[in-house]
Amino acid sequence: ERNILLRSNIALEIASEHSFGSASNVLARDNLLADSTTIGLAMGGYDTERGQTVNARVVNNTLVNNDTLGTGSGEILLQYRVYDSQILNNVVVANAQAIMIANPYVENAGNVVDGNDWWVAGARPATATWQWKNETYQGFAAYRRATGNDAHGLLADPRLGPGGRLSAG
């Protein structure tokens, strides 16, 4: 809680790299995750031979300008075996690549994504993409309609500062 994670490789990872392991009952709350080179938030095993994330809660965080190397991971990466987890009431501001969620696996189940504020700095918001269970949706309305996620979420500028950056002071 209340961490500032800047310019790292992966700002926050809730995962187990052990094939039978589990990252369970983790709460990540009120953190700033910004300017990471590959991922803002990663959850689940990074491939089918790794562990899982179960019952994690990611609440009231701010993710800004992650995946600066343009790897395609975006702000949030849901990997293999993410179960019964929640991503709620976060502010997510993607860079011009506009990848909000990357979720290439269909095995994930029971997850709730709601109440988040999504935005794109340096690009048109209509270019934003969300990948859910290996299906990619362009635009917030398409993502909500197809997935049922973020019924209480919005696509709105959170006014963090010039260019989507956090204001000093």
C-alpha cells in the first residue's frame, strides 16, 4: 500500500513462478505505478508451466505510461491462470500505444474489473484497446459490451497533469 514505483521493468507483479504455486489473497491498494519499461501490473503465471493468482484485489491504484518499450503488455497484463480476482477503482492512463489490458489466455475465470477510469495520453481515446480472454476490443464501449467489465467504469481524462503526467506538488 502507498508505494511509488517508477521506471522499473515490471512495476507490480502478483504471481507465482512455481508451477504448483499460487499468489493468493494479495491486496495492492493506493499505489502509483508509472513509466515501467514492460508492464505496469502483471498477474498470473507468465506461461502455461507457471503458477497462478487467486483472490487478488487491486484497488485505488494509479497506473501511468507503462510499457515504455512498446512490448505489447500495456498497463495491465493478465497472464495464465488468474482466478477470482478484482481490479477496482483504479486510474489507468496508457501511453500512445493505448493498450489498457492485455489478457491472452482464455483460462482466467471469476475476475471482476469495474469502476476504473481509463484514459490515453498522447493519442485519441478511441484508439484504446482491451484484450480479454484473447479477444481484442478497440474502444471502451466495445470492451464493456463484449466483456461485461467496467459497468461502473469510465473513459475520462483524470487530469493528472500535462500530457497525462502526474503534476509536481
